Amino acid sequence: MTRVLVIYYSRTGNTEKMAKSVAEGARSGGAEVTVKRVEETGLDDLLGSDGIIIGSPTYYGQMAAEVKRLFDSSSEVRGQLENRVGAAFTSAASVGGGSQTTILSILQAMLIHSMIVVGDPMEVGGHYGPIGVGEPDEEALLACRKTGQRVAHLAKKLA
């Protein structure tokens, strides 16, 4: 069975709500899903997944330090995440708070691992991945579910 790992960091609970919707979408796409806080995620979790979806609040237009720490440690497994499917999502306090650059910072790290990244074909959400402003509304949660589903479907095709 296709395994999708949803990793997130959340201080207010907004990114966590989005992570749960991403997981719901991946399950509806037929994947076995694990949801983990970034602080509880190890390199074995990354290696044991066909798809990896990471969510972070937007901090100064970048991923949270806790998420960056995971990527920094992942240099130990560089080359071993090749062709895994990846995607990203973020929550922010305002529309112009740097959400797209936050998602791009996560996707950039995934590309360095030679992962295959999934964007949004503009069904819902943003170009690069789901964005929630404040508490995620139904549109943001729908974008999260669609992203999870797309990652599950692509990971299944590649498996």
C-alpha cells in the first residue's frame, strides 16, 4: 500500500487543522497515512514514506525553524528520497505575509532531495500549495484535501 507522511509544525492549531485535512485527502486517495508533528519526525519516517507532505506556519516568508531543522538533519539521507512525491502547505496571519515563499522554501528543500513535487492546477488553493489565512476556511481545507489526494494518486502511480 502507498504510504503518505504528513508532517507539520503548529503553534496556534491552524497548521494542524490543515494537516488533518491533507491526511483526509490522502486517505481518500487510497494511501495509508501517518500524521506527525515535525518534532516527533525522524529520518526513518521520511525513508518509510512514498509521499511526504509538509506544513509550516509562515514566519518571515520562510518555513518555521523546526521544519528547517528536519531538512537540515535530512542531509544524512540525501539521495535516498529520490522520486518520492512531495507537497507543502502553510498558514499565515495575513494574505501578504509571505505564504508563497514559505511553500517554495519547503519545495526547494524537497527538490534538493530529487523529490517530485506536486503543485495545484488551480482547482482550488494557490499555485504552489494550500494557503490558510488565520483559521483555515473551507476553501483552504478543500485545497488541503485535494493536495493530499493528488500526492496519494501520484505516489501510487510511481510505486
